[in-house]
Amino acid sequence: MKTEVVQLPNMRLAAVPHRGPYQGIGAAFGKLGEVAGQLGLFGLPGAFGIGVYLDDPQSVPAEDLRSYAGVLVSEGTDIGELEEIRIPGGKYLCASHIGSYSGLGESWGRVFSEEIPKSGLEFRPGMMFEIYRNDCADTPEEQLRTDIHVPVQ
């Protein structure tokens, strides 16, 4: 797993909320695709799909986990009925996962158990998220790239 520390700006998302096990966020991405597709949001420059994860699945019951399926949009972009989510800028450890989305849980585990400790950085409170760098509809599963972002200090 390739990792690097990145400094990110504040980000604005147009999003659909999801409550429940994180593996079930696909339905929220389906709704996002419908609504954001009609608004042309995925065709805008710099638009990427982003999954935002607000709770620790080790300490919050699966049915209470909160997350968002979103798309990155610029200020002033009309997002219709979608919710606006703001991800604060700052320092993040970015770990690139290549392959099926089914392996993301294992990659998240490695970030916390191996990558953060060996980096000398510490986790800081904040939003954790994934940026989906290519489209699963036209990218072979083994070539999918998902960048995991964890706020660090």
C-alpha cells in the first residue's frame, strides 16, 4: 500500500446520507448517481465520488454508523436536493488501495494498525473519507483506485 502525507484544502460535497453498515453505502451512491447525474455534477472539472465515514465501526453499533455518498463540487455549484457536506482542510495520511472495493475494509485496518504508527503521526479527530479515482462502471475491478484519507497531526 502506497501512503503519503498530504495537505488538503477545504472541500465541498453534494451528498446523500447513509445510516447503517458501511458496506451498505452502495444504495446511497445509487441515489447520488441519479440526482447528481441529472444535475451534471459528475461531468464538472475535478468531480470525484467520495465516501465520508463519520463513526468508528469498532465502537458504534453497525446500525448506527453514519456516512455520506458524495461528489466533490466547487463553491456556487447548484446541488439541488442533495445535502451539502464540508470536509475541513488539513493534514491527512493518504493510502492508495488498488483493487476491488471488497478489500477496502482490510486496507482501512492496515492504515490504523500499521501505516499511522510507522509514520510517527497521530490520528486527529475529523472526517475520514475515500476518494474513488476512477469509475467502477468502466474500470476493471483489479485496476480500481481508492484513496483512503485519515486526518493526522
